[in-house]
Amino acid sequence: MNYFTLLLSLLFTSILTGQSIIDFEEYDLSPETFLDGSDGSGGFSSGGIFLPNIYDTSYFFWSGWSISNTTDVETQGFTNQYSAIAGSGAESSSNYATTFVSGESIIRLDDNSKKITGVSVTNGTYPFFSMQEGDAFAKKFGGETGDDPDFFLLTIKKYLDGSLSQDSVDFYLADYRFEDNTEDYILSDWAFIDLSSLGEMDSLSLTLSSSDVGAFGMNTPAYFCIDNVVVDNVSTNQSIVTEALSVFPNPAKELVYIKNIQDANFITMYNSIGMKVAKLDIINSSINVSTLKTGKYIGLVNGNVQKTISIVKM
């Protein structure tokens, strides 16, 4: 996801007409439990989308989707296949959906007058530790030296009228391809992916690929989690209108002054992969960015989702 795509993704809430955010909270789960399709339902409906599930009663095996609220971010291995490494749903909600991708996982729309314009994602606890530590089946990302250019890539395409589009949105759930190893990461929090570029659709196709491949295919465990699926009404969708506030100096090391900032107390900062990294107080029309790492950021001003800042931290 590039810098300007990130700006759009953070402003998705400004599309007010005909929009809904699907968060799976209508599923009344007991704490630390999950739905894995063992009831034979074939999947899960929520807010106008359907998440298909296949459950094999002979081998107690599932693929496709499950609904979970488990919070285990410590147990490594296959026994912890339903947990999100973020420890909760997006924005600290309870429920989220976990997928085991067998070929592809599908998100199907119930109504062809709507489209999915965004989704929040994070790694599962199982693949997170598999990549971070390595296990009996998969390598430690980066290898022994940390220099191996490993990656774990989510690719999202759309189906329209039964045909799979070649247009896609790629998002790296882990990326060790940087020359500077300090930039390597395995996603451990929720990040938002802007899917508005895909346009109208019947459903989404989600696939995974990894640098760690063996004789039987990908070694990295093929799991990830989603939440806060954004669905727009095609006929009433409106364009995003934003107001980018002027800041100086930019790039900056410490204080950044914001022109014409009014009636705001803080700015929420997001990094280049869409992760929320800080909430900075506005004091005398300025914020202190000294605690941020070097890089590019988008700031969302509280009280008005159409006001943003973009800065480069030195």
C-alpha cells in the first residue's frame, strides 16, 4: 500500500451515504470461544456479506472462515489457529473472522448493488510465531542472519459476473525485503486496506503467498484475520472530499505547527502500512513528533474526519 493509498484508506469514514461497517459483533460468543462451522451451516452471514466455510466431519477439519473472540497471543502452534495476534478485534472489539486459506478464501456480497471498499486485517497468532521463531514446518523469517528477503503476501481480487478480475490489491502481512533490517516487520496490529480501486463486484477472492515454499507448497501457515469490513451502496456512494491542513516544518524532528487548526485536541497518527502508532496532543497549534520513528505518516484530526495532515519524520 503506497502513501497516498493510505491517505484514502484512513478517510473511508467520510463516505457517509449508504455505508455500513461489518464487525461480526452480532455473534453472541462466550468469552474465548469460536465458531468453526462444525454445525454444518456452511458459513457465516453478517451485514450483507457471507463468509463460506467447509467443515469435514470425518477429520474435524475446516477451511474458509471461522468467527472468533479468542485473545491468546502467547501460545505457539496449530492448537492456537483461531486467535488474532492483535489480541482482540479491530478497535478493541470482541469478535473478528479468521480464515484458513485453502487455495482462496471468498467474501461474497448478498446484494450486487453494493461493493466492499475496505477491510481491516492482522496476522493470526499461529502464523505470527511461525514466521518470527520458525517451527517444524516453516522457517524463521530473515533466516539466521536476518538478511533473507522473506515475505507473507495477501492478494485481493474481485469476482464480477462470475469472472475473476486481474486487478488486485496487495498487502504484506510480513515483509523482510528491506535493505535495512530494522524496517523488517511481521504485522502484529490491525491495519486497514483500501479496496475502493477494485470497483463493483460480486465477491472478493483472497489468496496468500510466501517466500517460504517447499515440495508441497507454502510452508507459512495460511491464516489471517479480518474485521471492520466496509460495504458501500454503489448507487449512492459519494466522492471523498478532504481538507489537508498545512504543517511546518516538514520534514520535522520535534515540533510541527499546524495552520488553521481549530476545535481539536489531538491527532491520531498512522504509519506507512496503515497501523495506528500514536495519539498526539495538540498544544498551541502544534504537535510533538519526537517519539515517532523516521518515516512518513498521516494524521487524522479528531472531531472532523475530513481534516488530515501528512508529515515526514526525520
